[in-house]
Amino acid sequence: MMHLYLPNDELRRCYSEMLDRDGQLLDLADVTYADAGDLARPFAELHVATRQGQSLRAEEAMTELVASILKDKRFHGLAAKTVRGGLSGRVRRQLADYIDANLDQVIRLKDLAAIAGLSEFHLQRSFKQSCGVSPHLYVNHRRIERAKAQIRAGEPLIEVADACGFSSQSHFTRSFKMGTGVTPAHYRKAVA
């Protein structure tokens, strides 16, 4: 028997990012004593990676597990909720594209609000409602994902920090560790 507990806002962010759907639509059912089916393999992989201290392997297994859960119709019903507020799919994609294109720059709330055609207050509320996390956390997540890709490609850490928009090496290390559980140097060793 396995129990999986995921923070609500992080799960909604994954749902929005992986399936390009409004995070408000996510409505997970509490499924007890169900056959694991396609979830058994990523669960087993997560277990082995965690026990062996292989953080990258565990992270990959967790990503696969969350994706499998979000795609499995037993766990959610897409049409169960009526969406009120939030961002349209087009605006979410525009914001995501802008963020990804400008990760090496300072991204300001007023710039995101201008793209969405909303006030800063309404953008922040609508963004969190649709994506499950605040704009700040979303941008930080995207920066860390880009940093991981650049580290895997063998880029020097100082260049990774600059290319991903971190204000200093210590800011990069602190944010990376908060987001992944390991420092960039340890991550580099894990992927080598």
C-alpha cells in the first residue's frame, strides 16, 4: 500500500503546465484500494531512487508519476467544475511564452499584467487561480528547470546562474536547493 501526498498548489501547477489546462479544473478523487495499473512502475522507480539517494532519478520518477496520475481518468473529472475567473488558455500560453523567452531578465509583475491586459492585482490572483502558484513561484520553477537542462548540458554554473536570471551565485544556489533539494554542484555530480 502506498500513500502519495502532494501540495495542492504544486499539483495544480503541474496540471496546468503538463496538460495546458486551467488549474481550477483539477478535481482529484480519493481513490482507495485501487489497482495501481500504470502507476506501479513510476512508484517503484521513485522508491528505488529515493532509497539509493539518486535525486535526479527520483525527480524524473516523480514527474512521470504525477503525469500518469493527471492523465488517468480514475483520479479526476475534467467537466466537473465550472471555471470562474482565472486566465484564458490563450493568455496563459502568452504569459508562459514571455516568461520562457525572458528568464535571463528581470520579469516584472507589471509586464505580465500588461500582456494579460489586467491590473497587477488581478493578474496575480488570476494567475494563481489558473496555474496553482503565484507568478513568482512559476518564474522561479521555470528558471530552475532551465538551469537543470543547462547543467546537464555541461554549462559552467556561473554561466547557468546568469543565463537563468539569478541575481548572484548565492541566489542561484539558494533557489536551486529550495526547488530541488540539492545544490547545483550536487546536481551536476548526480547527472554526470
